[in-house]
Amino acid sequence: MVRRDRLRRMVNRYGDCIAGRGVLTFFLVNFLPWFIRRARMREWWVQVGLLAVPLLAAYLHIPPPQLSPALHSWKSSGKFFTYKGLRIFYQDSVGVVGSPEIVVLLHGFPTSSYDWYKIWEGLTLRFHRVIALDFLGFGFSDKPRPHHYSIFEQASIVEALLRHLGLQNRRINLLSHDYGDIVAQELLYRFKQNRSGRLTIKSLCLSNGGIFPETHRPLLLQKLLKDGGMLSPILTRLMNFFVFSRGLTPVFGPYTRPSESELWDMWAGIRNNDGNLVIDSLLQYINQRKKFRRRWVGALASVTIPIHFIYGPLDPVNPYPEFLELYRLWTDRGSTGHQNECFMSTCSLQEAGLLPMLTVFQWVVRCFHHFPYNTRGTTQATRQSGQQLEDRRPAGPTELRSVMPRTLPTRCP
């Protein structure tokens, strides 16, 4: 019964292609009888080949799933701007009237700005402008191929978006996740170099992501796509929802996994504009991160702005405790050797995995609102205490605990 229901949902998703008017149905009605007659006169392996080739051709031409009403609404409410002839999708909402605060959201791999939809309203209660974009190759943005996708280009797109919105001279709060963490690190590096025309960062909040190459544990499918050579283009074409969902679900942890409809929304965003065909090119960011480690990890040291971190420790890609210990080491290194020690805070969501803003969004908003953002005069800095980093085993799927940091006095410029 469960399999029958799943098949029915799949038929509804793929619509005309499987339901009776698509490529596969056309083949079955018009060509299958002819193949059967021909196969009777040949060896069994020829029969299999005669059936497999057209079936494979039909499989490769299965159209992307239809957008859910929520995802369609997200696309309809967004806008596009052009960067070097490429269309980039973004969302821009006005929140609290009279507040000068602006936050820009940078999503992760392989999803899109839709990752933030559950915390969007909560952010508008804190910030005057809430802005998010789909990076090039993701979501509803263009997905050119062949194309050399790079973190440097994505950072330049963020800067171009803010110029497009007339916010290039405003101080920006960044909230990033996963792939977006690396883009944020590049933006932080440029900010620290005081390069003209660059983004002026007021605060940075990172969340689960491969900030440190040495603690990153990519999935098997990511390894195959990243370093598969000639095999990678074949795998991207053969990938389907079931491979995608089975490969991605474990990274959310055992207690905060997304629903099947949320996984379908992720897959629909990937398949939009044939995005599955550029996944291998996008994954080169893992190699870029190793090559430019000193530049991007070094940007976290000796900072003069608040840096916050929201972490789901049940993330197998960025495992606990190695990841969090290395993060503390670098933030301590950045603060102890400088007179202007600034905010260093961590919020650990004990039962969460890779994508907390989707699965435990209430706690993400609470953590983000908890962080201080006033960097003028004598303020309070926060840092995770050693006692709070103890391995606390989950009490159950419904009991979500947020470990809030203690405060330490300091002075920030």
C-alpha cells in the first residue's frame, strides 16, 4: 500500500510525462509492439538492448516536477536582476519601519534561497530589509553550462545585487549557511582588505557549513560528482528524486528530517533550468576551499565585527566535536592577540543537523535574535563556555534544547 501511494504521488508530480501523454507513454503505445516483434527473432541480450535504449531515452527526457504552490508563490514574489548577461533571482522584503538594519541571507548547497522561507517572517520583525538570492547555478537563477563556477564570482554577484538595490554604502548583516558560509568568508576577506566598492559588513552569522576543509566530510555522491571525471556528466543525468532524497536525508540528523514535500521542493529547485546538469561543476567549490583555505579561514581571525555561529551538531558532514572545537580555536586565535576583541558567540541546537533553518526554524530565529549587533562603545561579547560544549545526547525528537552562550565584557570599535 505504501509503495502504491508513493507511485501515485510520483505520477502526480511528473504529470503528463507519466500520466498518459508524455514521452514514455508515447513510446509504449507506438513502438513497444514493434520492438517485441523484432525481439522474438534475436538473442535475449539484443531484446534487452532494444528495450533499454528507448526506455533510457525516455527517462532522460522526464521533465522537472511541477512547482508546489508554496514554491511557485516564492518565485512569483521574487525578482530578477542581470549580472554579466545572466539572470539572478532574489527576494527583497521590507520589515520593521524605522529600523536601519539590513540582513542578507546566503543559502547552501545544493538548494536555494527558499531554504529561508520559514524564518523569513521572523526576520522581518527584526530588520528593515531582508534580502536573499539564488546563487548562479542554483534555484531560479540561470545555470549556464559549460561554466566555471567559483566562490569569487558568487561573492561578486552578492556585491552587484546590493549595488542594484542601492545599498552599496549601507552596513550589512550577513546570515549564511553551508555553501553560503564560504561566500561570506570571501566577502569578509574583501571587507578586511578595505577594498573600494566592496560590501561593508556590520555582523556575520554562520551556520552549518564546511568552513574548515580538514573537518568537512562530503557525501559519497558528492565525491563521485566532484572527482568523477567523465563519469560525472553521466551521473548528473541519471540522478533522480529518489537518489537525491536518500542521499541528502541523513545529513539532517535523526530527529529533524524534512518532510517528503520539502524534499520535493528542493528537488524541483535543482531541476529548474536543468540544474542537475551543473551540480558537478558547482561542487568544485570543495576543491576551491582547499586551495584558498588560508585566505578564507584566515578571514575569521583578528576580526573587528561580531561573528556568530548557529550549529546543529548532528550534522555528519561537519561532525561534532571536531568542527566546533576548530571553530573555537580560530575565533580564540582572532581575539586573544588583539586589543579590539569583538563578539564571538555560538548557539548550539542539540538535536539539529545540517539545515536547522528549515527543520527547527523557531530556534534559529530565537538564536539569531539573541545575538547582539550594536558594535559601538562598551558592549557585551559572548562566547560558548567549555561546560556548554559537553556532548549532551538527545532526549527525544520533540525536546529541542538551545544552548545559549554566556557573556564576557569587551570593547569593540
